[in-house]
Amino acid sequence: MNKQQNEQLLLRGQVQAFQTKFAGLQTESEGLLSSRSRLLIELEEANARAQQLEADLRDAETLRRKLHNQVQELKGNIRVFCRVRPPLGELFAVLMAMSLNDGYSCRKRYRRRPSHN
């Protein structure tokens, strides 16, 4: 009987060790499930934030394109407004010297455009 009692005690010790290990694994499993749930929520929030940032980026890019086109149009308008055309006919102006007396007038000298025969 002594041998059977020893085996019974050994088996009870093993059962108790397995139960303790099982309880520890169960607690760990619950912790992992909790972490998984938290991580899934964080992932959903990150995805929502990414979508919002992409929408903001699209809006900003649209505004940038609109402003760029407006700047290009204004540059063209300035170029047209400031365009200097030579006089009609055979005469054209060549600026020879500026009169610094009044600061506003300039003397222009006209000469005939060379003919290309």
C-alpha cells in the first residue's frame, strides 16, 4: 500500500500542478484577449484617422491646384498688361538715353527699320 499511496500522492501533486498551470494559462489567455480587443479598437481609430488625413490631403491638394492656376493666370495677365509692342509701320523706338532732369521723361530716338531685301 505504501507504493500506491506514493503514486496517489504523486498523481495528486501532478493534478494540482496542472490545475495551477491551467489557471495561469487561462489568466494569460484572458489578458491576451483583452489586449487584442484594445489593439483592434486602436487599429480602427488609426484607420479612421488615416482616412480623415487622406480627405484633408485631397482638399489641400485641390486648393493648391486652384491657387497655382490662379497665380499662373495672374502672371499671364501681368505679362499681357506689361507687353511692349513696337510701333506700327516702318519706325520703331530705340531708347537711347534717359533724361534725369525731371526723373520722368526720356528721350527716344527713332530710326528706320533696316529693310531685308
